[in-house]
Amino acid sequence: MGTVVEITVANCSEDQARSAIKEAMGEFKRIDDLMSSYKPGSVVSRVNQNGSSAKVPVGEEVLRVLRDAVAISGASGGAFDPTIWPVVQLWGLDQGGSIPIAGLLTNKLELVGYKKLIFDDSKYSVGFSVTGMGLDLGAVAKGWAVDRAMEKLMALGIRNAIIDAGGDLRIIGARPGKEFWRIGVQHPRESGALLLSFDLKDTAIVTSGDYERFFVADGVRYHHILDPSTGQPARGCQSVTVLAPTASEADACATAAFVLGPSEGLAFLRARPGVRGVIVGADGQLHWTDEALARMAHR
Ligand code: AMP
Ligand code: MG
């Protein structure tokens, strides 16, 4: 998934820890093998190769993730869109990236639009109504994998743990001898420094940032979170951190709010029960969904 996964478990034997972590790590590979747009053999890649001519069976799990993603597309007015893949490929940020030719970008943008997906839920299959479309679950698959990995830990009796997939976290229980885990949020402009931290229990906390994958040309930062209405990197935020019951929801909401920008992004987050967060605007200003969360933060 192009990131480092770190799993911390506590209050168990070393043997129990080792086997639980191994099982949980397996979920990341399993889900990447299903949902990566970069792995030619993945289920999502099979849709991208064949979905223009036929509906492709994807199985229950991929369909569920895609259905959840499309629901977030609707709720965000299309700011979040899992059919952004043709435009993502054009920017090539996984390989350094470069500014696309304008005409090419316009052509690829016509292929983007979650309403152009065709579902056959009874057959767990998905296809495209426009030739050349493509799926990208990169904004949600990591969160989904974190949740599935945490399920594995819990099934193996672990009650105190953190799973951190490059800023997508889920935590259960507490640090030994404490009531909580202390979780840091990366500063979007100071590499290796924390913007703030929270003392948390039993939650997911996910950050989307323009510092994760980007290049700079003529002093302008071009990053990996794209606005489907323009095909350009979204300009409203430096980062968005979302707390939610699951990492899947937090992951999708963080990306959606990033594209929406501080004002609409806050409204979007506030409208979702159990979801809260903090948005760092393009000017570095912090915008909180609620005062209580702001008071909880250590700076
Ligand atoms: P995240 O790091 O969770 O914010 O996800 C960013 C990744 O999601 C990018 O690397 C793209 O693969 C994909 N992506 C970019 N823009 C969007 C968007 N507007 N909606 C959905 N996925 C996107
Ligand atoms: Mg995301």
C-alpha cells in the first residue's frame, strides 16, 4: 500500500503478540492484493482492464468497500470519487509525478464520475458505462485494511493495541498503566514534527495530507489528493485529521474533507454522527469540528 505499517500490542505474552501481529499484517497484503490499482492481478485491476466491456465479478468485500466509497461520493457532492483513477495515472505521483498536458487532462476528466459506474449487486459485479474508466480505492483501502487487521488482533484476544498504516490509525484499549494511548498528528509543514497530539481510547484517527506524495514545480506543490471537478490537486488544505469509529470511515472522510476545503469540509464532517476532526487550511490555520476536540489536543 506504499506505506509502513506499525502494529503495537500490549498486555499479552510475546508469543501471543508475535502470532497476532503476523495475522494482522497478513490482512494488509490480502487487501492490497484485492484492491490495489497498481497490482496487475488485483480484483480492482481486473475491473480496470475489463470493466468497459463487461461487468466484472469483484466479490462481496470489494463490492462493500466500493459501495461505501460511492456513498461518500454522494455525501460529498462528488468531491470524493473512486473513479478518479484515469486522472491519478496521468499525474503519476507514485513515480515522482509531472504536470499533465491540459488537453489530456480534459479528456481523462470525462472518464471520472461515480455515477457512471454500473453495479449488479446480486452478482457482486461492477462495470463502466464509459470506455476507459478506472477504479482507485487508494483513499479508502488502507482504512479498510486497518479495521480488518484490528479484527484479527481482537479475535486473537488482544485488547490493547495500535495499528498505524502511515497515518491511518485504529486503537483499542490503553497503554499499559494508563487510561489511553497518546497519538501524535504529523505537522504538515515540518517533517518529523508533531502538529498536536491526543489521548485516545477505542477510536480510529486518520490523516490525509498534501505532504504525503507530492512534487514541486516553479514553487508550486502538486500533490496526490485531486479535485475531481478540475483534475488538479485540491488547494484548500494542508491536512485533514478525522476521528471516527472505524478507520474505513475516517479514511474516506479525511480525503473527502480535504477536497472540500476548510469550510465545506467542516460541514461535511459535522453532518456525520460520531465523526469529528481538525482541518489545517492552506494558510496553516486550524479549523475544528467542535470545541471539545480542540480542548482535548496537546500542542
Ligand atoms: P488519502 O491518502 O487517503 O487521502 O488518499 C489519497 C489517494 O486517493 C490518492 O493517492 C489517490 O490514489 C486517491 N484519490 C485522489 N484524489 C481522490 C478523490 N478526490 N477521491 C477519491 N480518491 C482520490
Ligand atoms: Mg483517505
